[in-house]
Amino acid sequence: QQKVQQSPESLIVPEGAMTSLNCTFSDSASQYFAWYRQHSGKAPKALMSIFSNGEKEEGRFTIHLNKASLHFSLHIRDSQPSDSALYLCAHTGNYKYVFGAGTRLKVIA
Amino acid sequence: EAAVTQSPRNKVAVTGGKVTLSCNQTNNHNNMYWYRQDTGHGLRLIHYSYGAGSTEKGDIPDGYKASRPSQENFSLILELATPSQTSVYFCASGDPGLGSAETLYFGSGTRLTVL
């Protein structure tokens, strides 16, 4: 069974800081990689996805994928209190996403 | 944006009882999924479907059945509910775009408590 490990489990950062979230996966054949964000009591919502090695930037968010090291990361520049949420990484190879347990981020003003 | 509606939002059931969780999507997506979310485990896949009439076992299917009678509707059935099935259940729909990753659209979840 494919596994996804996320670190850290939780994180508290001050407003304006750079936040880095990490994900390690077990299947090098995985094709697509995504980050989902879930605010407290709400549904998970897709944030960004990537399917080839490298980086992708959208606004304050950057994702980085390295299939050789089985590592996938999310970086949030200028973190805001509204970024406080549970962040879930996921990967898929056969139309089935496998999710990590999540990193709970709190950004304090 | 894609719309996925789950019902009920909250459910309290007794051990041994039958529970049906319903999900409806209006986006004509072929794929639908049932996940449960527990602290420390993230989202775990229970059952999924590629279209009307199809159901497939996910990673933790034991104790659950699924039904996909139409493109829009996907149900999760607990024939004999147990306290270990107390959780928050999410339904999602998605369609793998040509050459791009599938985006999952989640419903608001059903909080199930089995006493």
C-alpha cells in the first residue's frame, strides 16, 4: 500500500514568516502530486498540483517535487493568519489519491 | 465551482444498526470517492466509483458497502455499524483531465457517531 508521510505534524509561525511543509512518499511511480487545504470544520480544497519534477509557483505558494528523493514540499511566503489550516499532501498513479495525515499550521498575528 | 452535497451533516447511530450516507454531485464527474477522516490518519479511501453501476474497494473497505445508482449519486452503507466507525466521512467527485491531474471536489462531510 502506498504511504505518505508528512512533517511536521503541527507548526506555529508568526505572520509574515516563510512556512515550509514536507511530504515523503513511497511509490516512485506516482504520477500526480497535490496539496489540499482544509480549514477547521470545512471540506478539503485543492490548493496546487504538479506532475513533473521541479517547482510551480502561484502567488505566495510554491510547490517543489523531487521524484528521485521521493520528496514533495509546499512553501508559503508571507504567511497570513488566514493560512491557518490543515494541509494535506496527496499523490496518485491510478486515479486514486493517497493522502498524508496532514500538517496543522497556525499563523499568529 | 463543482458542487458536492452530502446528507445528513450529522448522524448518531446505535451499534448494530444500518446507516446510509448519501452524496450527490451536479458536475457530471465520472469518479466519486468516499473517505473517512480521523485524527492522525488523514483521509483514508473506503470505496470509489468510475461511473454509474461501478464500485471499487479502496484501502479500508471492511464493514462498508457502496452503491452508485446514477452518475450523480454515490452512497456509503454501513450494514452493522460499530463504534470504530465513528468518524467524519467525506464524499468527493473528480474527473481526470486529459494530460493533467484530477482535482477532487469534496462535500462538507458527515459526522457519524456510533454509540
